[in-house]
Amino acid sequence: MSDAANSNAAPTDLIELGRISAAYGVKGWVKVQPHSANAEVLRSASQWWLTRPVPELARGAVASAPVAYKVVQARSQGATVVAQLAGVTDRDQAEALRGCAVRAPRGAFPAPEEDEYYWVDLIGCALYSSAGGEPALLGTVDEVLDNGAHAVLKVLRQTAGAGGPEPVLDAKGRPAEMLVPFVRAHIQAVDLAARRIDSDWPADF
């Protein structure tokens, strides 16, 4: 049984922050492997919403509804986050949560510092480049990766067509991708309201 928030329906803005990788200790703590740089959000959230993964073999299976757990304590442990969840009091209960996705509502994230951005907010933004003079569309941010030194935008290439952005395909007919370092040297402006990122990254890099 979880210490669910009166069994309220899950928020509509849940963001997956990581997955429970193991039990931690014998008192019911869990260990979470954060996705990218989401450890701070995991530590600060007062409540996590857990969902069980859909088994690979269960084609057509429907993911379970998120269940709320109150976070009693959470702290960093190396590259992971360990936490005590209300209602989880022994190792067996914690082990039973292994593999669960950990989510929190986007509205509960702490406000980022100036010139800092949550990676989830960058996904879906259009990336433009002024390397050729006038700003030209490079594509849309599909994912944000971490190479250890800084974030890297994985961009699905697009061109501006008469009817809107059109996908660029590679020689095999697959969506073309490019990787763009998300660093001050190349990123000139980020306008989350307009869902736009301006850069000087060359289109043919």
C-alpha cells in the first residue's frame, strides 16, 4: 500500500525523472537512477508518482496508472538518488518497486537559475542557425543527451516548407539527425515561450 494523496488522479503534467534500480539498505529505502540531470528534482519533490513498466512481451498491454508515494527523505548517493517512501518499510517492499518509473509533475519543479533550463522544456523546441547569415531552421529538438561535460541536443532535421516544417531524410529514407552542443559558445538565445532556440551551429556540420 502506498501513502497515496487520497488516491487523487495523477496530474496531467507528469515527467519521468528516473527509474527505481534497486532496494537500498534493509529499512525500505529505494535507489533511483536519474534520467540525465534530474537528480535535483528527484530530491526536492515531496511526492513521486510510480508506474510499472509494460513487459516487452506483453504487446498491446496498457501501462499501469501512476500511484502516488510521499517522499519522507531523499538524498544523493553518488550518481543515484536514494529515498525513503511513506508506507515502504522493509527491503522486500522496496525490492518490489524495482523497475518502476519515477515521475513528478512539471509544475512542482523548482524554478531554474537564470540561464539554466530543464531539459524536458527544451524538447520540442525549434532550433535555428544564423551560421549562413539569416536564421534558418535546422530542426526540432527530439532528445537531450549528457556527454559528461555538457548537454547535447539531438535534433531531427527539418526544412522550412510552404506548408510548414518538412522532415529531412537520410540516404536510407530515415529521419536525419544532428547533435548540437548546448553550450554558451553556440547557443545564442532560448525562448521557451516561443519554443525556439537560436544558435550559430552550421547546418552541414
